[in-house]
Amino acid sequence: MQDSQGKTVLLLTEKTEDIYTWKIINSDVPAIIFFSLSNKQIGSFLLDFLAVDFNNIEHFNNFINIYGLSSLVGLSKTTKDIFANKSEGKWIKGFEKIYEMDSKDKYSRIMERIYNESNTELKILQDIFKRAIYLCFDVNGPEWSKGLTVFQRFAVIETMMSKTAREIRDEAKHTTYDFQVVPDTDSVSRTFPAVYYIDEIYAEVYANQIRDINYHKVEKCTCDSPGGICYASFKKLLENNALIKKCQHCGDYFIPSKRIDEEYCDKVVKTLPGGITRTCKDVGPMLKYSKKDKDPLIIEYRRAYKNRHSKLKKGLTKEEFYYWKEEATLMMKGVRQGKYSIEEFKEWCKKDKGES
Ligand SMILES: [Zn+2]
């Protein structure tokens, strides 16, 4: 990966994306290290990027802590300088640690400068790709998108919304496309040969070492801007005919992992004492339920429903019961729409009960 120093590299298969990036670690002596996020679901970077609140420097820092500094090279002069080795700081020989800052204080100043330089553009990028996702992949996208494949949806965008299509395609300039052959993961875990000398005369030695390892081809995208990474991801989601939903708890986009009717994402939203984590999937349905539980209208309805239901054994016919249920549903809708008050609904339930 040395050829891509200071750039972010994506290796894409049909279903997964591996991200190789350069990231600052804020330890006692902050430094930049080379680092990889492997085997993430396709679109992970893009959806994580869209979920960041770039008005908040803390959120910005968290995002950069995960995805590295190199994703910003095209947007921030400071970042570019760091990788061009023009900025102050010490480069440390070796592959792992490439740049060292003298203090934590300096780290904060640099991060703040980078934030100020890239913030506006990051927000513009977010808007472009939020809109792109909504138009192309969102299960609850615009009315015209119902029943269309993602290719058909993209055709509508290209033909009828050329500005949007251009904005998406513009980000391609931040990505260089290539391919790479990589060993299958199960092969690597067996034994992967160490390379001691790189020279043609050792080709045969190396060839013998990898004879039993299976290789496959992956797409390689080298990017210098988050826009480039988003574009590469977007393109792959398009090829995959992806469907994307908004999480009912946090409101961020996610790709349903098992079933299309999933309502909540797998983002960790709570950490309990002892390090136990809770995701939107854990928390969302419970909150929804407890919200329902506290809803005075629902409480009133349940009370009346129970009452009615108990009358089934005392002469109330099933037809009458279902008729009542339908009427009650309409009444509730009326309350929600502001046609009746809850008090009126209560009165209606009592009156109706009295008549039976
Ligand atoms: Zn969520």
C-alpha cells in the first residue's frame, strides 16, 4: 500500500468493502499510523458518513478517528501538507508509524484547523449523497420510485435531474479505479508467506509458497476525498440493487441485514455498565412500546376494548364486536387528526358501552 501513502484505498467485492487508511492516534505522542477496516458491508463508509453531524467538532473527530485522516486529503490543505511531509512533525521510518507530533496540544490544534478547512465541503457532500440515496435506494423514496428497480430510478435521475446526476458523477474525479488480486481470507489464516526479499530471482520461491493459496480479484479504488469513497460505494450499491431504509429509532440510513421489513439499525446507542452495548434494534422497539403504553388514547382504547371483548361471552356477537372495533379505530383517527378531543372519545366509549 506504500504507493497510496496519504490516500484512502477501498478494496471492493460484491458484498464487502475493506478500507485502508492513515489515521492519527491521539496517544501521549500523537502519531499517524496505517490502518485497515476490513470486511465491512458494502456502503458502510457512505452510510456512516451521512450519519455524522459535521456542525459538531466532537462528531467530526469521532468520524476521523474511525476512518482516518487520509479521507480528507482532497479537502484540507493541512491534511495535504501532513502527507506531503511539508508540515512540521517528525516522520518515523518504518511502515507502522509515519508521522509524529510532539504533543497532544498540537494534535488538537491540527484537528481544529482540519475541521475548519473541510467542514463546509463535508456538509455539501453529505447533502449530495443523502439526496442520491433517497432518490435511488430509499425504500420510502419519492412517490415515482415505487415499484422501480434502482437502475430505473437512476435513469429517472439522469434524465430528469441532470444537476443531481452531475453532482454525484463529479465525485468520480476523486477516485482512481484499478483492480488487485488478494488471497481468500480462509487461505490467509492458514499460512501466508512472509516476504523477505523483493527481487525477480526470488519469484520461484514466492510462487511455491503461494501455490496452495486461492486468490480472487477485487476492485481497488484510491480516493483522496470522502466524496470519492462515497461515489465508489454508491456505484457498488447500484450494481447490487441495494435497498436502504431509515432507522425508526435514530433516523439514519441503514441497509437491512436480514429482512426488508427491519425497522431498526445495528448502531450502538447505549453502553451499560460492564461494557454491555445496546443497539437501535435492542432499544427501538422497547421505546416504541413504552411510548404506546403512555399514550392516553391507547390506554382509553385498550380499556374499552377489554370491556367489549368480555361481553363476547355475554351475548355480544362477533359481528357487533368487529363493527365496534372499526368504529373505535375511526374515532381514534379522528382524535389524532384533531376532530375530537380525548374526552369526547372517552364519552363515546362509555355511551357505546351503555347502549349494548
Ligand atoms: Zn438506528
